[in-house]
Amino acid sequence: MLTEGEVRALTALHGEQTVSDLATNLDRSLSYTSELVERLETTGLVETRRQGKTKRIRLSDAKALELLTDLTQQYSHIDWPELLSGAALRVCYYLDTPRTATELARRADVHRSTVHRTLAPLQHRGIVYQTDDGAYALNDGFQQLSVFARELAHHVHRQTVEAQTDTYTILWESLDEFLVQTPTEVIDEHFIPTGPDQFQRYGLPLLARDHRHYLYSAATSELSPEMLCCHMLVIDSGARTQSYCLLLLSHVDINHDELRAQATKYGVDDIVDDLCTYLDTSGAQRTSRLPEWEDFQELADEYEVTL
């Protein structure tokens, strides 16, 4: 997320400074500081302007920086740049609720040893503690550390999508991925088309909509049917959408373990459980948003889906 040098630069910037001033404050070379500023400007965390031959820099109005400033001012005795470098922010992102080292490692995509190594200095300073069942949690007064990590990730996500389109809505996000809705076509290898349009891949054409949907991910290259089902429920969990998800689950070979893992990831596990129960019981157990079994059979016949 941020290197120690980048965090030090952000905490050392007060008002407007020249690159030379910042280099002096950081006790680093002008070339090193210039590279820091370029990286931070690319992510939209600092803004620059030219005054003659001099480049002047200041913090942007990103909400994450307000939180960082509050932390450094309220706890000025803590060396935050040292604590928040490397994988620390990745782990803190998921400390919005108490979690075990194993869960933190899985969610942050780091090794368990990295979680322990990262949290040890935070625990030593009383920022993090372990619950009776061994989970890690943020102490009172430091919960904003997780909020800062989340706001920082959200800021980076916005910068990423704004490089592609001006009009968008982020529907879901995690540390490294997000689901976005936009009226604009996005052509970028990391923006994977998803949503209603992708049902055509499985012979289930849906009515065209005004919006396009994309999963941004640097780690994922293909959209699985399990992911598509969950994306649809994030986009719209209404009765019509749930019926089409039922068609998809009936029509393709679904890995149910993978489906439930994706459902948990996207926060739609309760709905997916209802869909699976509905299919397993041939509609005998259904929620108010699911059709009568006879109505669903008619819809399946229309799309030539065998139940």
C-alpha cells in the first residue's frame, strides 16, 4: 500500500513545500525525494505546481490523509511510518473486527508469519491486543487505523477507475479488488467484464442495460460462473436477478465449495444459501423473493434450461 518512505513524506508535509524543503526534512537526497513525490502524485496523495523552475508540493484532500494526520497528531510519540510500512496496512485493513492470524493471512494474502511479525510492534505499543480466543483486535482509540487503511485503498481504487472513466459507482471493494458500474466501456486487461452482459456466455441472454459492470483485479484473469452469480447479487439482489442466478446455477457445472467461498467474499452468502436450498428442495423452501417452483420451471423452459 505505502512504503515507509512514502508514509514519512506524507507525515512530513505541512502546508506547501518545495521538493528541496521536503528532502531536508526527511534527511534524504533530492533525487530520492523527487521519486517519492512522483509516486505519491501518481496515486493522487499529493498535488504539485510549478513556480518558475521550482516544484511546490502539498497534501491532496484525500480523506485517508486526514485520518493519517489525526493519528500522527494525537499520538505524536509513535513512529507511524515505521509501524505502517510493508504489509502492516494490508493487515490493518482487515482489523475492522477481531480476526485470527490465519484469517488475517488469508484475507491480506500474506503468510501467517508476516501477520505475527507485522502485529508484534503494534501489540508492544498497545495498539493491538489479542482476545481470549487468540484473535487480534485494535485497542480503543486506534480503530481509525483500520479506517485509514480502508480509506487509502478506496482512494487508490478511485484513482484507478478515474483513469478509465469519469462516471462510475464502486459497488463492492476489498483491499486489492473492486466491482464497478459505469456507462462507459472500459478496455483494460485488469477490468474484467461481468454482470448481466456476461450471462450470454452461458446461453442465457438478458435484456441489455444502460450500465456496464467490471471486476478490477490484478490477480484474476477469468470470470467463473460462481463469481458471476455473486457479482449479479451485489449489483442487484431483487427477485428478477435471483431468478436468473437460479437459471445460471441450474445450467452450468457449479463448484459449490467455490460458490460459497465467493459468496462469503462478496457478502452475499445468505442469499446464495437461499438459492441453493431452493434448488435442492425443488422450491419447497423458498424466500419471498424466489418464484413458485412452477413459475421457475416455465422460465427454465423458456431458456431451455433443464432442471
